[in-house]
Amino acid sequence: MSRVSIVDLQRMKAEKQKIVVMTAYDYTLARIVDRAGVDVILVGDSGGRYALGHDDSNEVTVDEMVIMARAAARGSERAMVVGDMPFMSYQVNDEQAVVNAGRFIQEAGVQAVKLEVGAEYASTVAAVVKAGIPVMAHMGSTPMANIGAGDFRSSSVDEDQVWRDARELVKAGSFSLLLTGISADLAQRITAEVHVPTIAGFGAGDHCDGQIGVTHPTIGLAAEELGRRRSNYGPVAVALLEAAEQFTQDVRAGKPVRSKRDAG
Ligand code: KIV
């Protein structure tokens, strides 16, 4: 089975076939979403919260991201795997950005990296691309651009700046734009202008070339789902809880709990 490539994503944009992106931070989840047929698996820094239990995505380190990305890359066969470069892994200078991006390719085995950037990081994107590493640029209102400022999904953006960012980041060589926290209308207009595939995140509407689902909140895998249902799919956390409760009850009741595989 051949892996989804940048050329495939470009073709999908041209043919108006929606690109599906989901997050995964480990081998098992990557295997499952890969089998579901997603085109791109993002090993997001949100894994710092959902998989590692950090309070904030900005606490996750390059070492932690590389471990999660390596596991997800091992679990996927078809999807392109994109590693999210965490806070302070590319902000200091372009050289450090290239070194850290290289770790995702060499140590984790992913096919591309994602950077949360605006036009001011065009030189960084260009440096990473020059090293031969494909970059997905995550722009609009992003978590890193809103540290200490509250929820990035509801913060306002300057439309002219978003246009400048989109044009500069495409010129710098980004193979895709992930758009979060901007209006559906703006995302639609950017999608029509740029030649690279756009992916819609929170708020960016239904007219981008693709859509990302952060898997834990999307399918209700986050533990918070047990207290208050919010997801439109699943919620998977409830099925997991019920299975674990059933196992616990059965063991305590002295029932046989061996699976068919164990029994065989
Ligand atoms: O890490 C992540 O899951 C992300 C999303 C907010 C798009 O970057």
C-alpha cells in the first residue's frame, strides 16, 4: 500500500476531493485512524495534554513529541504522518528549527512537520523546506500565538495579516496551510487563491480542501467526555469505561475473563 504523498494531496485539491486529517499520538490509535482511511495523521502537540497529561500543549518537549511521532509513524501504513514542532523548537533561530525538524524525519520516521507560524517565520519555513523537509504551516489564530491570552478559538484576527501570512508562507514553500480560528468566509477565499491544499480547523468552516479532527474531542476519547458529552461521534471514552468496569466486575465475581486468543 503506498503512502499518501504531497502530490496526492495536490491532486485531491484539484479534483475537489476532501482531505481528511486526524490526530494520533501512539501506535494503536494511529493504526485505527489509518485503517479508517484518513489521508493525514497529525501527531499534534495536543498530545502533550491528551496523551501525556500536561496542563498545556506548550509544555511538551521535542523529545516527547519525537517519541509520540515515532509510535504513530509505526502504526500507520497509508496516511501521511506529520509531526508537530512544539513550542520553542523553532523560534530561537532557523538553524535550530532545521535540526529539530530533522529529528522528526530521522528519529520519528514522519513524512513532514507542522509549524505554527505567520509571515514573520517565512525564513524559518524556507530553511526547513530547503533542508528537504516538507512543512505544513498552521496559521490564523493558533494556540502558540495566544499563550496567556485565553482560548485561541475565540480570539480575533487581522484579516489583512492573515492574507499576508498565507501568501508569504506559501511563497516560502509550505505544502499545505492549516487554518484555525479564522472565519469560514476568509478560509474559503484563501482556499480559492492559494495553489496548496488548505485544511480547516476550529472555526474555518466547510469550504477548505480538507478538515482536521483532533481525535480525542472529536470522537469523545477525552476523559472529560465521561462527565459531559460534547462530541458528535462516539463517545469512545464511555465504551472504554464500560469495558473496563465490566472486566473489573467479572474478575471480582470470579467469572472467566480470558479472551478467545488466550483460550486458543
Ligand atoms: O496539536 C494539535 O492537535 C493541533 C490542532 C489544534 C490543529 O495543532
